[in-house]
Amino acid sequence: MSQQGEKPAAHEDDWWRKLYDETAPDTGPSSAPDSLDDRFDSVSDTVSEAVGPELERELEPESLPLPEVRPDPRTAWDPYREQAPPSEEPEREPEPVPVATQAAVPGPRNTVFPAPWEAPAGPPGPRTFAVPKPPEPAPPPAPLTPPAAGPAAAPDPVALHELPPDWAASDAPADGGGGARPLVDHLGDRPPTYDAEPAALPAATSENLDALVPDTVLDGARYGTYTLRAASVRGDSARFRGEPRRDALLTARFGAAESALVLVAVAGGVRGGEGAHLAAADACRWIGGAVARSHARLSEDIRAGRRADLKSGLHRLTDRTYGKLRARAAELGLEPGEYTTSLRCLLLSADPDCRTRVFFGVGSGGLFRLRDGLWQDLEPVIPEEAASGVSEEGPDGDRLTMDLQITTSPSPYSDGPAPPPAELFRFRASVARPGDTLLLCSSGFAEPMRGEPELPDELAERWGPPGPPGLPAFLADTQLRIKGYADDRTCAAVWEA
């Protein structure tokens, strides 16, 4: 009986007793496999068996009529070719399969689907990354149209830039001016005796490594309205004999902006001196230090045009430099004439409004200027009396005073004849013009400039109006060889804009 008092039916009591009867024995474990994988496989087989056959029948390809082959109207017509009779039925185009149907097709009935937590079968595929599309190559330039033949036809511009036949043997690029690399050549009917390239290096020991100098020095700069090129090359004779380069070159800038001062020093050691290259290097270093300590005053005097102050001040700095050379010779146990050098310097202001170029120095060398296609020798004139070096000794060895002409007996402390007069100080300040080229050089370059007309003519053609050459071209120009001149060559050229 229920809570409401009604009596349940008999069949309902039987069902309740069968389901919740506590006296019924336990059935125990079933013999059929009942794991999670087994249940998943059972469901997969049931779904595949129910859906697979119908979808396979639907996806069978239909037999479609082949399209009729028609001749190409662009080809030639053949009257004897058999033509198929036209078909009475119109052609039917195959119906495309819908995209949704293709995407909804499951695998075949024997397909085994992996579980969501299982790794995909097979080797992992490569990972791809998005890369930017490479730029398209630029189209080649259009070929130049050759000019029409005729009496007034212009020359072919391509022929003006043809490379020399031995360009492949050269490993240097084109010079700064854009032309082909100039080759080292010789002037005159016969080539020089020595080879143009270095043959032997100077001897070295563990104690003189700091005294070694390179075979070639090349430098350049541009300030204000001028362009500077400088080079120092060992002579052909020294290259063949394995001797060091006796010439020394110094290019330095002191200060900044418009008040900056550029110094170019060229020194040439005496021929045959054992430490000639050391004396030249010392002279350049000491005159450079003296100018550096006074560069502010020197720059102001150059820009103001105070030539008298410049001459006296630079003369004093040069005397101090040669005093140090004599003291150094005494330390080495050498005569003053064995440890000396010629010294020639240029002072250039970095101010674009200042075109004053100052030269000073002592000893042999050259100062030239190229103006309007002609070379001018600007070497300061030395009085004949001073240049002749007249001795102040009488016929019997008695010395004469300069003013009173009173004879005096020789000094008992004198070891020999009086030393020769010292080299005179040279000074020149000139105003440059646009298009000028100023050349400062040592005696190894000044001698062929004065003695061989072919060299200045060739340099005038190379250093003309097109402008200053690049560093490789300038080095090649300084190596124009002439038979009979095999000394070191050191020069610095200044091109005015």
C-alpha cells in the first residue's frame, strides 16, 4: 500500500522485486571487454557501418560524355580530313561537386580514428615560416644606340673609357677621379736601369726594429678650398740595394674648425749617412712639435697676413730643430754634418676665406707652382755672397773680421779649418688663385723637375683642370721614372678649387 492508501498492481510489484530484491545472487563480472578504448572502437565501428556504404555509393563518379574534339580554326583547313557528323544531343557540362559535400566526407569504413589524447601517427612534418618576397631585379639598362656614321658624328662615349690591355693584371681599383688606374711608366728613350718594384728589404735586428721605415707613404686631405696629396717613395737604387728610405714625410692638423692649421713637412737625409733616415724622421717630428705648440698664433698670423712675424717666428722654430739635431749627433758620436737633413715645410690654413700659403725650410729641394698650364719655380732667391760661401780666412789661414778687416792669429783651440757656413733659412708666403697647383718636393723629385723637361710637361697634363687625382693615381704620377734619377722621391701637392 502507498502513502495515499491505494493498492499497487501485481505486475508493478514484480518489477520492483526483480530490480531491488536483496536476496537475488550477484551476477559477477562480465566476460565481454569493457574498457574505454573498447567502447570507443565499438561506437566507431557502428557509425562507420551505418554511414559508409551509402556515402560510397553517392561518391561514385558518373560516366560523363567525352567532349567533341574540334579542329583549331587558326590552323590550315584540310578538305580531305574526315569530319565527324554533328551530334544531335546538346553537350552537357559536368556538374561540379559541392564544396560542402567534399568537406563532409568521412574516412572509409576501415579507418581507425586516433583518440584526442594520442599523438598523430607518422613523422612530424616540416614547420614553415612566412618569408618576405625577394625584390625583383632591376631591369638591365637600355643599350646605347651607336651614333650615325658621317663626317660630323660624335665619338662613341664607350670608346673613351676603354680599359688598357693589361688591366686584368692590375689588382687595384679605379682611382678617385673615375678613370682607369694609371700605370707606373718611364719617360725618355730608354728605361731606367733598376726595376720599378721593390727588390730587397733593409736589414733588421732585434734592436733596430723601431728604426724601420716603410717603402712607401701615401696621404691626402681636403680643407677649405684646397685638396692635399702627399707621397714618399723609396728610390730605385735603395730598393735594389736593400737600403732604407732616407726621405721622411709628415702631414698633421692642429686645431679645429676654421682656425685649424695643416703642416706638411718633407725632410731628406744626406746621401751615404748611416742614420740619414733617422735624422730626417727626427727633424719632421721636432718641427711638428714646435708648430703644434704655437699653432694658434701661427694660424692667426697667416689669416691676418703678418708676413714679418711669420718669418721671424718660423726661423726661430727651425733653428731650434737644427739645434736638437746637432745635440743628437753629439750623443751618437757623429759629426754635425753626418746627422743632418734638409727640411722644407708648408703651412695651410683651413679657413676657406684664407688663400695664403706659407713655405719655409732649410736645405735643398723644390717649390713649384702650376698656373695656366705652365710650371713656375718659386724657390726663394739666395744672395750670391751667401751662396758662394766665401771663407773669412786670409791666404795664410788668418781670419778677418767682418767690419774692420783686422787680421787675427788662428785660435790655438781650433782643430782644423772653420766649418762651412750653415744653410740659409728660406721663407715665402704667396696668395693662391683658383686653379693653381702648388708642389713641394725633396731634392730627389726637384732635380728631374728642373733637369728633364718631359717630367713637368707630363705632370702639367695629368694635374690640369679636371681636378686633383685620387691617391693611387697621384702615387703613380710621382713614380714616373727617368733614367739617371734613382733617389728617393717625396712630394706634396695642393690643388686650389
